[in-house]
Amino acid sequence: MERLRGELAEFVGDVFGSLPRRDQRRWGEGCLRGLMLDGRRKSIQPMAGRLPDGNMQALQQFVNQSPWDPLPVRRRIAERLSGVVRPGVWVIDDVSFPKCGTASVGVARQYCGAVGKRANCQVAVSVHAATDTASCPLEWQLYLPREWTDEPGRCRGAGVPGDVVHREKWRLALGLLDTLADWRLKAPVVVADAGYGVSTPFRTVSCPSRHSSSNGRTARTRRRTAGYRTCPPPHRPLTWCGGPRCAGGSSTITASSGTASGWTTSRAAPGAAGTTTSPSSPPLRHSSP
């Protein structure tokens, strides 16, 4: 860790540059060092115990009480990671965190990918930048089940803001894509887990327009016609659905080229293979599960 102190100081100065106070930046670096050090538990108390200059109260205050905006920090991290990874795709998926108690925000008995079954856990929706050899999160948001949002007292006790309401995972995913679009980050293709692909509203979204339509909803939800749709930069989704949870067991892939109108769609019957290509990229092959 001592060999990395110089690089870590540069990283902290960059990503935590938006924090207004020096002590906030100091304890931001402390949190990072605590997460990077060996040790199974990464909560505040054990991290403070491992750090030579650890202060549990100061770390705790930085994490859950100190008034600083996390979005500029996350934006700068996403920008740096995108430059290093140079992703071929963005991947929308769930990230789960098994838990023993019931006090952590959003914890509930639900499907937990970390253990492969229903379990007590927290779940976050994430967008990861991915290549054949690397993956890193660009943006994420904690999912709040209805059993939480239906109990305002429980939310208030856990520090959840009063204006937070239940949002389906596919809505959270679209919000993350909109945030990344606002940050001017681009990906050639966006792929989603089949759990998102079975959502008709998610599949029918064409682009992250914020213009209001006549019916009062955002104009980004439009039906695709004749297997073709267009979407302006910066992100052009690829969504697919396959396996027993999809109607008829068929698969649909929609992919795009680097141009705003370069969409091609391929459908495959169960057991067959479909190929989707775009003018500016090599073929992408998909087989139905």
C-alpha cells in the first residue's frame, strides 16, 4: 500500500476534487485505503482498525453524515474507468449483497445472484463497462422493494429521503443510462440481463429523450415498427430475451452501428442461432439458451 500512496493521492485529488473541504478529501482517501487493504469485512469499524491513522468516528461521519454530493465523484470515476477499459459493451444487471440483519437499506428476501437463490440481501441495479478481459461499474443505484417504500417509518429510520418511492428495476436501469448520457459517456452497444428483457416497457424504449409528450409521459417510450428503430447518441441499446421466460421461447436482438439510424434486428427460433451485424462493427452472434 505504501508503494501506491503517490498514485492513490493523485487519484483521490482527481475524483474527490468536487468535495468542498480538505477533511472530506482526507477521509475519502482513508475509505479507499481501507477498502483496498486485506481483510474480509469492509465495514467502517474493521477498516478503521486496519488503518494506521484510522478513526472510526471520522470515517463514519464521512460515509453517512458529511454533506457532499456523490454524483460528481461517481462521474469522474466513470470517466477514468471508461478511458482505461475502453468498453465494447455496457452491461445492465443486478448486483446483490447478502445480509444477515434487517436494518440495512433495501434489505429483503429476494433473488440473490451472489448465492444463486432467494436470500436476505440488498440489490443494486448497475451498468458495467465490459470487454473480453475487464469489467467495471460505471453507475449504479440501490433497489428499494415495496416492503420498504410501503413503510415510511422504516425508511425514515434508515435515513432514506422522504421523496424516494418504489421504482421497478427496469426504470432504474433507464435512469442510469440517462445519467451516463448526461455525462457524455458513450458505448457502441448496451446489453441487458434477460430479467430486464422480459419487461415490455424496457424493450420498447427507443431513446433517452427528455421532451414531454402530449399524454404527459416522457417521449422516450415508443413502439418499434417493422423490427427497426433509431436512437441518437450517446447510447444505442441492444436488448434481448431468450429462454423459457420469454413468450414463445424466441429471441430478439436489436443492435446498432455507430450512426444514429444504423439499427439491424435478427430473430431466432428456439434452438437456432441468429446473427446481428452493423455496418461499422464486426458480427455479433447470439444463440437462444
